[in-house]
Amino acid sequence: MSLETKNSLVIQMVKWKCTVCNYIYDEEKEGKKFKDLSPSWVCPVCGAPKSAFVRIGEKIPKKKAVTVPTVAEKIVEQLSAMGVRYIYGIPGDSNLPLVEALSSQNEIKFVLTRHEETAAFMASAHAKLTDEIGVCLSIAGPGATNLITGLMDAATDGAPVLALTGQVPQVFLGSESLQEIDQIELFGPFTVFNETVARPAQAIGLTVLAVKNAYFKRGVALLSLPTDVLAEELEDEIWKPEEHLFKQILTPTDEDVEKAAKLVDESRRPIILGGWGIRNCGKEIVELAERISAPIATTSRAKGVIPETHDLAVGVLGSIGTRFAAKAMTKADLVIVVGSGFRQRNLVPHLPIVQIDIDGVKLGKSFPIKVGLTGDAKAVLKKLIKKVSAKKPDKKYFDEIKKIKEEHLEEIREDSENMSVPIHPGYMIQAIKRHAEKNAIICVDVGDHTYWFYKKYTCDGEKTLMSANMASMAFALPASLAARIDLPNRQVICVTGDGGFGMLMADFTTAVYNRLPIKVVLFNDSKLKNIKKEQMMYGYKEFGTDFVNPNFADFAKSCGGEGYRVEKPEELDKVLEQVFKSDKPAIVDVVVDPDEMAPIIKVAAED
């Protein structure tokens, strides 16, 4: 064998890291390959077994380099093939092989957040906005536990999300290792799928199953990923999505559709209640409503799906909704519930109900219904529209609704002219409306400002996003980040309070770093005003609701964004106009009246 041939056959030399103490075994320095060490060999620093080590690098001659992918790389490749574009999270010791895999490709962008809760909220918001799976990433232990609130938001709102959680090496599972928690037990109660990738051969199959379950069961899937398994080699081919992932479009029988149509035809004053399930079929909802002369109310999640300027629109039904939506419901003689598992019986009178939902479990879940149609809302509505007869509007019914609606519009006009100091929350809502673009994405946090927005903001093309069933504070900022990444050409407005914003405000720097020009409009009243309102409602004294705020405008500037503090109503329009035209992330810190609280609609019969 020639000298040239011998030199080309260079032995691969690799470094290995102890996952307990981070000691590095360098094969080149030690002169012996790690695999050739005795099975009883232990870490010379901490005494950890050989199985506690993971490969962290290698030197391979360029001409003879033959790289075998790691499990982490294959998981990333599989997710990319299934359409994943973003992964939000924080890197750390137990997920570094996965982070390394992300750094070595260009199909999926990794978005670093300041808190894992932000990452989970971003994944949930992405799923709600796009109907595509959202993916978040954490380390073991505290990183995983920090995901829970955001994942619960996705779980309760039916948003498909996949959580990738790093885990301590397999060899240490069950030994109370640093940052070890039983992830399967912890996440089990609220996930639709959760498994540990314990062997390389499981990685691709479990990744596909996790995505499929998240999509078709509309919830959260979790993969627990021991770091030593992530670092192992895997030559298996990824699964082709077109051979494993299929759309699910359900339709009811013609017989059931005819039963529903018969009830509609027999009614004189039908009303439609649309939930999140109508988000892709606003056109069909309006078409049905116009054909049968039915008012259209929506749940808070569906606000903006249909133009609230439409003659048949009556706004949001519910505690954060409008009086005329409640009135319309009270005076109806048939309710058509579409795409909502509406559970608040106090807001729906004892009337015949036709319910349409893709999830058969939600049909008649909380109260009896006359006809239940299981299926995709758009597909079912198309069938129903063909079956129902055209109906003339009930004049008395619509006259009553019109009267209350006119009173509501007068209240909005009065709010828009209220120049009191401190700034009135209603004035602030109308100021936002004056400067929001028609196709804006408005992410709304939880607090008293939520009531003002859903009662008084009239959507006419804007899309809204909220934490609905979990009603979690701090959702709006992460949702705004995800929205701007997903829809870079749309105006994104974060409507939040000082309480919710203060929880995850550090992630405003994420907007600055990623050049996401979100606009945070902040209701600053230095208290948890909605809690104060609830204490008053139940006869308790106000307690534990006051806090000290920083200057949020100065905070924004210190982060590299724009910040403005507004204390007088006459200043607000000028600031909002300037901010909404800017190409930088901005916070508008508005000092609002702490004593002006939005009313709660308790029952459908309330006038």
C-alpha cells in the first residue's frame, strides 16, 4: 500500500462529553477510541458510567468524510418535510443535539425566546392563525415545566402543537438526576399524544405519530427526548408526508341535514352563533344568515370572522359581549350553533338547538339539542344552505335588535369623544380603531381591557386572537410575535394590560432582535382591575390588586424599540399614527382611568 493511500485512510477521532459533569473525553488526545474503552470504564471526574457520555464532535478528512445523521437531525428533517417552518424555544444542555441539528439546516427557523412560556404561547398562536402545527422546544426540568401554561392554552383551544422537551440521558432516568422529571406523567393529563423516544429506531415513527395526533385530535403532542438518544446515529429514511398525513373533512348524512333544514324552515326567528370553527367559512355563514334572515352572533374567538358592520351582525355573545347579541338570543326561537362547543347555558335560552361541530363529543355536551351535525363547518354549511328555504325577516324581532344596536353605536360615539383624564378605556379602544388597518391582526390579552375591546371594537376585516378557554394573561405579546413572523405584511397590534404584559415583557426584546414591528398598546392603570371588578361583584373588598409599574415607554427604548407614554387623550391619536407607521417594535404606554370598568353580560335575558 502506497504512503498516499495510507494517509487517506485517517481514523475518525471524536470527542465525548459526560452529561453529568461535562468532562470531555478527546479520542485524539487520549489516543484511544471511546468505543474501545472497557464497558466498566467510568468518568475520571465524577464516576459516571460510559453510557452517560454523548458524542459532541468529530474530525473527518474532507475527501473521506461520510457523515451519519444523528437522531436529532432526522427529527428535524422529518418535521421540515411535514411543513414545520418555525420552532420557538430556549437551548440548553439536554436539547443541544437538537439545537445543533437546527443550526445545520435552513428549512426551519429557530426563534429564541426569553421564557419557555412565550415559546409555547407562540406555538399555540401560530397554530390558531395558520391551522398548521406549532412547535416549541425546551430543556428538561424547569424548561419543560415552564411550557405548561402555553401548552394548556393550545390544548383547551384545540390548537395543534408539538412540544419537544429535552430529557436527561436514558441511563439516569428514575435516579433523581439533575433536572429530571417524569415528563410523561406530568404532561399526560392534557396531551393527546406523549411518548419518549427511547431508541433511535423510534424517532421517525413517533415524530410522525405526534404530528398526526396533534392535527387530528386538535391538541398538544409531546416528545420527550433523552439527550443521549438524540446524539446517536440514525440512517433511516424519513416518512413521506403524502403517504402518512391526510386531511380530515367530515360531513353528516343527508338525512340529518334535512332534519336540521326542517327545523330552520319551521322557525320564525332563527339566530346563528358562530364559534372558532367558522374561521374559514365566514362567507358561508353570511350566505346562510341572509337566506334565512338570521342575526349572527359569534363567540369571542370568532370575533372578526364576519364583518361586524354587516346588517345581520350582532357582535360577541357572552360575558365580554354586547347587550344586543344577548337580546337577539333571548328573542329567538331557534339557535344554530356552528363550530362551538358552547357551554354557558345561562347565555343560551331554552330553545331548540341545531349544533354543527367537527367534534362529535361537543354535540349536546352541556345541554340537549334537537339535531347534531358532525362535520367540517364549511362542508356542512354548504349542504344546509341548499336545503333551507328563503325566509323573510321577522320585523318586530329585528326592530328590537336594531333599537339596542343603535344605543350601542351611540355609546361607541360617546366613548370616541370622551376627553376625560385619566384616559377613558372606551376612548382608547376607539383610538386604536381609528388607526388600525382593515386587515390588522389584533392579539388581545386578558383583563378589563378585554371586555372593552370585545364589546366596543367593531371589526371590519381585522382578525382577532386570544387565549379563549384558558383565559391566560400574558398571551397577547407572544401571539403578536408569532403573528408578525407568520404574516410579515400585516399590521400586528398587541392590546394588553399592565398586569399581563408585565408577566412576559422581557420578550419585547425578541421583537427587537427579530425586527418584528409589533405595536403594543398598553392599558396602564397600575392594578389588576378585572380582579377588582370581580371582588366587587361577589361582595369582597378590593385587596391585592395594586402594584408599581416601571415606565414602559423607557423600557421599550432600553430594549432598542420605540416607546411613548400618553397621559392625555388629545395626545393619543398623534402617537398612534406615528407608531403605526413606524417599522420598529413599539410600546404605547397609556395611563387609563383605574375606576372605569367594563360591565359583564351575565345572562341572555339581560337588557
